[in-house]
Amino acid sequence: MSGALSLDFAMTQETIDLWADLSGDFNPLHVDEEYAATTPFGGTIAHGHTALAILTRLFVEAFREDWMTRGEFTDVKFRSPVRPGRSYRAVAERVDAADGDDPEWTIAVRDADGTECVVGRAFLRQGVAS
């Protein structure tokens, strides 16, 4: 597959709370709106892995089981928080790989204004048995 992949999504406090339930991470920065309002963030923010889960969904929808057995994210950086009540786009853009190299994508989660919240790279490893 070549080109670009994208997935639009809205972050909600409900999604953040459900992620806290799933992960067991109840840091008040994520789940306590009153506390989070007193921090430099000025409100709750999503767990970093929530954005990675959205990127995973993007690749699973494109590559199905192949992503689950051969996919990999690398060099992931969290640059800006993902906040409830806002819209985002997860994107992946194919980078031309040298002959024989694993297909590579640059990945990002951007808010509606284009601010990059999460960036990194993704690979679909060819030499891994499925």
C-alpha cells in the first residue's frame, strides 16, 4: 500500500475515563477535572497510549492481521496533549524505502489547527513470520 492513511476522531472525557479503567492509570491529570484545571495544562488530557491506540486502529484498518503480527511504531514523541472536547486526525504518510527495506511511514496525531500532538514512525516488517 502506498500513499497516505488518515482517521479523524474526537477525544472525549468518557474515552479518557474508559482508558483509565482499562489501564488502571487514574492519574488525576487525566480523570480529575478540578485538579487538572490547577496544572499548567489547564484541564484534563488523554493518556499518551490513547493516541497510540488510535494510530494502531488506523493501521489495523489498513493492514488487518498483518499489522498485528508485523507492525511496529518507533521514535514516538509526545509533543502536545490530546484534550477532551477537541477534534484530531491520525495520519500516516508512506516514505519510499530502499529496495528490500521494510515499508516505512511517518505518523502523527494532529489537532484541528494542525498542531502535532504525537509524532513518530511505523514499519510493517517483511521478514517476520506471521
